[in-house]
Amino acid sequence: MPSSIGRATFRFERRPSIRSFAAVVGKKEGEGPLHDFFDRIFIDTKLGQDSWEKAESQLQKEALSCAMQKGGLSAEEIELLFAGDLLNQCIGSSYGLRDMNIPFMGLYGACSTMAESLLLAAFSVDSGAVKQAAAVTSSHFCSAERQFRYPLEYGGVRPPTAQWTVTGSGAAIVSDTGGAPYIQMATVGKICDLGVTDINNMGAAMAPAAADTLTRFLQDTGTRPEDYDLILTGDLGFVGSDLLYELMEANGFDIRTQHNDCGKMIFDREAQDVHAGGSGCGCSASVLCSYILSGLRSGRMQRVLFMATGALMSTVSNQQGETIPAIAHLLFLSAQKEG
């Protein structure tokens, strides 16, 4: 059973294993620096479907199917499925995974959903309730633009603080047996709101939540940033990452050496014109379920803090003048089962 070592920080006694994982992405993501680590790259960003929303559903189906195949598992062997996306009522997940016939729990944590789903899968396995649970998340540039900003046909100009929503999906299967990577600990985020209202500056809105969660984890565990090979956020981008450094320094921690961000890693900022970096549920999901987890499995990395951040707003709340609250969930992942 998980044990509490602070307010909303938990140690997993069984150290659940991430048995298998997969990441599938679109053409633009496949042209970025991490192209060699993705399981599938789709040149047709509609994936043969007749809408962007159906294409996003197909991304989730492809990612989970690939992860199950790599783990030698059938859908019948997955006892719980945690999934979410950015679309209204999480239709990317429900339509994409409806034929899997797996007990399903739909989630909405905005761009924090990969960490949220993985955290809940780890809780389920560590408690002994199930032997295997899956975590799946996705986003699609075109479906997100249509829902949150303007249809592509509008041709709106994106400001420098804007981020590019990743077309991609990541899936991870958490098991009570298996090898690295292992899920050691987790910290559940709190809703933070410092009054940011700019829908084109998600990094600024989410950075306070990232600082709060990371600070609580370090204080609860008595560790320092240098105890980890990588402190990975997803997806503050370039603007939010700089703000995070300032907030963490004010809390007594310098994370500049250990930190990177999924939104900074997935694209080549200069060559691909993504302004402040990548974003979307699929950003942290595809980076985690490719480069990061493979690095922990191979021993290229030993100890990683993965913290996905999300802006808990909607188009309606933004148009009504509401501020943008945010949240960040954190998991401590390792290449060894640590005591």
C-alpha cells in the first residue's frame, strides 16, 4: 500500500514497474530532435480519418496497442485504463479506446493528464487492487486549435509566448511485476492561481503550480535537485521554464542544472518555428513514453522527476474574464528499485 510521507506525497511500497510504453506522433514532431525514439511517426496528420478529432482518437488507439504489443499483453490483461485529452468531455479518449473493452476511467487534468493517469495507475497497482493498469494521453494540434483558439482557416497570428500543441500520444502500462523503470514516489498537485489571464501564455499560468509541487516534494523527501539526473516538466516551454527557475530560487532551490522541459525538447525551436515551445497532453506523454522511459530502462538515466503541468481553464471561462488556474502532478521514476 502507498504510504504518506507528507501532505499529498506518497511512497509506493511495491515500486510498480512500467512494463511497457509507446509514443506515436505526427509529421512535425517526427521532424524534431527526438524522432529516433518514437514508435510511430504519421506523415498524414489525419491518420486516414475524416476529422481532426477522429485522428486524435486514432493516435490513442495506436499508442495503447503498440504498448500492449511491446509488453506481450492483450486488452483482456489490462484491468484498468486511465486516459484523457484536451477535447470536450475527453472524446479523444472515449472514442479512441471504446473498442478495447477495458474498464475505463476518463480524466481531465489538461496538460498534466499524463502524470495524473500514471499516478493513478501506480496507486491502483501498488494497493494490490489490480496487477496491470494503463495510462494513455493525447493531443492534436488541429483539434486543439479549433477548440481553444481559432480554426486553422482563420490564419490568426500567434504571439511569441504561444506554444505549439503537439500531435501525439503516449501510453504506459504499469505492472506489479517487471523491470525498470520503477515508480518510486508521487506528489499530487494543488490548484494554483496567480491571476494570469493570457490564453496565449500557458507557461506563465502553469509555472507557479510546478514550483509548488516540486518544492513540496523536495521538502517532504528531504532531497535536493542534485539528487536527480533530470527534473522534467511538461510543458512550460521556454517562457514558463524561466519563470519556474525564479520561483524555485525564491523557495531556496536552484534547478537550472537538472531541469529540462518536454515543450523545449520535442521541437527544434529555431528550425521549426514553434515560438515558446511545445504544449498539449501529447507533449509530455510522447516525450516521457519515448526518450525518458527508454533512458531509464537502458540505464542512460537513473533518477528522474517527471512533473506534468496543466491549465484548468476552458474557452468559456476565458471569455468570461476568469483567470487561469493550474496544477502539476509529480512522479519519481528510477532505473533501480530503491529502498
